[in-house]
Amino acid sequence: MRAKRVVAATFLVWLLAAYAQQAPQQTPRPPVVQQPNAPLQKQAYKFEAEAQLVVLNVSAKDKSGNPVEGLKVNDFTVTEDGKAQQVKVFEFQKLEEDVLPDPTAAAPAAAPAAAPPPPTVAPAVQTTITPAKPGEIKYKDKRLLVLYFDFQGMPPDDQVRVQQNALKFLKTQMTASDLVALMSYAGELKVLQDFTEDRDAAIKIINHLVIGEASEMANVVADDSTEDTGAAYVADDTEFNIFNTDRQLASLEAAVKMLASLPEKKALVYFGSGVSRNGIDNDAQLRATINAALRSNVSFYPVDATGLVAGSPVGNANVGAAGGNGAGVGGGGRGSGGNFSGSAVAARASDAQGLQDTLYALANDTGGKLFVDSNDLAVGIVQAQKDISSYYILGYYTTNAALDGKFRRIKVTVNNNQISKLDYRTGYFASKEFKKFDSSDRERQLQEALMLGDPMTDLSIALETDYFRQASDRYYVPISVKLPGSDLELAKHGNAESTRLDFIGEVRDPKNQVVGSVRDFITVKLKEETASQLAKRTIAYDTGFVLPPGSYSVKFLARENETGKMGTFEAKFVVPNLSVSANVSSLPISSVVLSNQQEKMTDTIGGAGMNMRLFNYNPLVQNGQKLVPSVTRVFRKDQEMYVFLEAYEPTAAKTQPVIATLAFYRGNVKAFESAPVQIENGLNPDTKAVPVRFVVPLSKIEPGKYICQVSVLDPTAQKFAFWRAQMSLLP
């Protein structure tokens, strides 16, 4: 069944923080004036031709797993999409496996004290990896290892463990072929050391790592396993920074792009305490990071710094117990003194698995390995060592010069009977060039960008899908999108500033068939004094579809037309069949929308194709006002929270009274609960929906991360439903 598309596009901009930084104005350059009688000067014309060099690292091993040496360039045949390619770069990297002696094992006797050397000026901090020239083998017969320390959210205990194991590798397991680079992430990516064989320099840097840095930005969960501390909450400055996962992955993407020019095989050993997925993260950023690693010949070796943990349901010396009755390992038995559900144990195990899922995807899709449940964290580096044994570097200039962003499939064969296994990357995404848009190619280029297998991530996007029942076989699915204003650049036009935002998206069913699509744009026009505050605002766009129950995937792309920057959002969602639950004990309810914004439809400051009749499909529009979903579910204490949902009574001729409550939980501790709200009228005769609304002033609630729970009871039918989701409250 093909979806009926309902376009209900609005554009809203609101202030997120009180202060905005003004960029300093630059003095314009004076125009260059050509003298009328000046003699014509000879000009040198330069003709350039661009060719894309594709580099492959090919590991050839015999039946015993040993590298096969002595192969010649003519022994290899390389094809791209079935077309033969001429190998122009050929090099064998012979790597030694002998471990260097421990520098501390036989320390020389202390020399007599000498006069202190004169003070020297510290060298400038290295900010990037030194690139190689096209076709250059910069590090001959060297194994390139990157030790990447993700301190964001890593508890101090884990940071100490990582530091100790990194030092253990450098002192006792590093070989003569190893070159080590050091990177760290604590809100921003830093290159601490370019590739070096100087163990002493690397050891000195690791010894000076700041333990505890960024540990407060932990992958916090808010379920039954949460430690009951009552501590104050420290938040980031914007709602987009609350969700750190995309920023962590974007930092990894930037790291592997630094390594792209080096043709050698590279391993990035990632030390972290896991990467959380909070339900609204963008799958496109994960794919973009993996694709960048494949293009750069980088394999990820994630190491879970948590190590081997025997978790206690009632806390330990480092972690306090969960509150409420979530502790324990089962129901309260004889002498237990209480009835404990054991939900904290189950929640902790689920949380640990969730933190490792993203790490597994990074390793599996790039040819690396994930290391978990071991306190010997250096084993991850050693495994990367073993995997990068002697190998061949092959490079060719592809015969397909099109910058179309499409996937190119590679096949390598070797004419040698000794070889039983060839290991190499089997393809790559070509580069994509988007030039200045004009009316003739605007639509084509936007459609191409949407269809790329390599997502665009220059614009940050948050997206939310909801569902509201219209009939037994169809649901209205609003899609709400948010973009941070700091990602946009406006063009000045007189006393105002403006830009055009293009939107394109599609919804696909499990068979990958398109069941709904949208193509829209909005023009943002702001007065000059308002436009200067754009960096602290967000931009919201929404549209909607009518879909039957089922599982779907949505892919949405936004483009800002002044710079051409794009952003892709990909996610999966489910439209449940509420007619099934109507015959059992649970009460069917819609999605629950959390909002901090209500707007009059006449007050929208921008929009495209607005047809007021189409807003009749959207239950978020009532009496000329539209409820704007928060999407990021981040609020401030000076705001009110609007909560909206629908309870369904498919067989009722008139409203059957329902009772609803709203509560906030920190772990298993109830921090707030509203008075019960009884709804006795409002049944929609067409959809059989009873609207439920809350308005909650947030000024008396402490900042923090909470679980928001909505409970709805139909006492007549003896049916019950509840909904839970994480939300954050800023000071």
C-alpha cells in the first residue's frame, strides 16, 4: 500500500541561549583598477588534469598463515567494476616481529649530576598528521598504529587502566617496525604525537595524560541501574551538544581523514568506555565514519576500557546502589526483608551491551576486531600488530574519473599457487563534487545526494517520527526535523539576511520500496539584529505521511544553498498495529510528544507550500496553534513542558473516562509526579481518539537527566498503558 503524502511544512526559529557571539567584521579589500593605457602583460596559462589515485593494501598469505614474499607487479591483476586497472604504485612492506627490549629492564647506573641545561622553548604542539605526497611511500617497512584515547565519558578508573596498558605495550610489546601516533578526544580532537618510533617521547606524553579529563560527560543512562547519588547536573551549552554520540563518531571520522594520504596500512586502536545510542542518534554519521575509514585504509580496533566487570546489584566501592526496589537478583524470598525485582541487574547488562554495539560495528565493517571483558587492554594493540604483517601496496589511477559518489567494486587476483588467502578492501565510494547550484541542476543534484551510499554530514540534523491512529489500517506519521542555526551561513540582502534550505526525504518499507517521499524548501528571512543571534537558535521543519502499520526506514537530507553544505539523517521506526492491542488488557495510545513551543499558525516566519487544509491531518495542530515537538528532548528550567498524546477507544460511542499522570524518574527514584488528570470528553468520532494533555512548569525541578513517564488508565475497560523516554533539563 503506497502512502498518502501529507505536506504540512512550517518553519520556526527560537532562541536557545541568552548570549550569541558576533563574528568580527573584516575590512573589505580595495578593488583592483586596470589603467586604461597600461600595456598588456603576458599571462602564463596552466593546464591541470586531475586523476584519482586508489591505494590498496594487499595481504597475501600461504596455507600456514605466513606472508608470501617475492611477488612482482605482473603477478597481480586489479579490476574496478570489472574493468582492468594498470598498477602504477607497487611496494612490498616487510615488517619485523621481534619485540624491542624493555627500556627499564637494564637501566644504566646513574651518571654524576651535571649542570642543568639552559632552558629551551617547547616546540609547537602538533595539530595534525604529516601527510604524504600522492604516490609516496612515506614509511617504508613500518607498521602504523594510532592509539586513540576517547576520554569523553571515560571514568577515571578506566582512564588509569588505559594509561597503564598503553605504557605496558610501549615498554614491553613494541617492535622495531612499529610507528605510533597518539590522539585524544575530550570534546575536541587533538593529535598528541605524529607517527614516531621514539618510545621515550610517546611514554612521556602518555605519562602526562590528565586523568579525569571529560569523565563527567559519561554515557549516562537513566534506568533502574542508575546510581542514586543526588549529585548536581552539569550540562553542555546547547541542546545538540547533549547527545555526544554523533560528535564522538565525527571526531573518529576526522581522525581517519588525517590518515588518508598515507598509503600504508593503518590500525586505529580506540580506547573508550563504549559509545551509547540514545534512540535519536543519526545512523548516517556511523556510516560516514566507517566509509571514511575504508577510503583511508584504516581498520578500527576498539578496546572497551571497562575491562572485566563482576557487577554487584547493590553497588560496590566505586559505584553506589540503585534506588528503589531495582536492586537484588530476584523476588524477595524468605528472610529477604523486601521484594526486589532484580531489574537493576538486567538493566546494567543491557546498558553494557548497548555501549559495545557501535564499537562492534566500527570493528567489523573495517576489518578490525573488538576487545571486551579483559583487563589486559594492551591485547588490542597486540592484535592490531599481528593483523598488520608484511603486505603489498598497490596503487592505480582509476579509469573512471566521474566524481559521482557511487560505490566502486574492486577485485584483486594473484597468479601464484602458494597463496591461499588474499586480504584487501573490496571497494570504495568515489568522491562527490557538488558545485554551485543553479535552477537547471538543483533537483538532480539534490536527488543524487539523497541516493548516495556515503552520507553527507556537514549539517547536524535531529529527527523525530511519531504516529497517530486515523483508522484501523492507517496512521498519520508526522516527521519533525531540527537543525542548529550555527551550521548555517546567511547571505546579506540589504537590511535583512536570508538563505534557502532545501529538504528531500523518503520512507521505505522492509522490501526497500519507497512508500512516501517529500521535496520541499524554505527561505529564511531575518532582520539584521535577529540574524546575528542565529548561532544560538535552532531551525525546525516538519512534514507528514499516512502509512499502514509496519516497519519502515526514513532517510532525510537538508541542504543550505549559500554554501552547499548538506546533512543526512537515517533511522528506522515502527508504526504499531494498535488495533491488535485494543483486544487485550493494554490501552492503545499514540506516540507521546514532548514540546516547549506552541506557535500560532499565523506567526510562522517562513514556510513552503503551506496549505492550511492539510493541517487537518495533524493532531498537533488545534485551534490555529501548532505544538512543535522538541525532537532533542532538551528543556530549560525557565520553560514549560507541553505533553500530548492520544488514547484510543475504537468501540466507544462516547468518551470513556481516562485518568493520566506524568512523572519524572532519576534511576528508580521518583523526582516529580503530577496530579492525576481525568479526561471525560473529547472523543473524536472519526479516529476514536481521546486527547491527553499536560502543561508542566519546570522551574521547581532540579536540572538533570530524567526518564519521563506517562501513565494512562481506562477504569471502565480496566486497561492501562504507560510510555517512557529520556529527557534532559538544563539550568
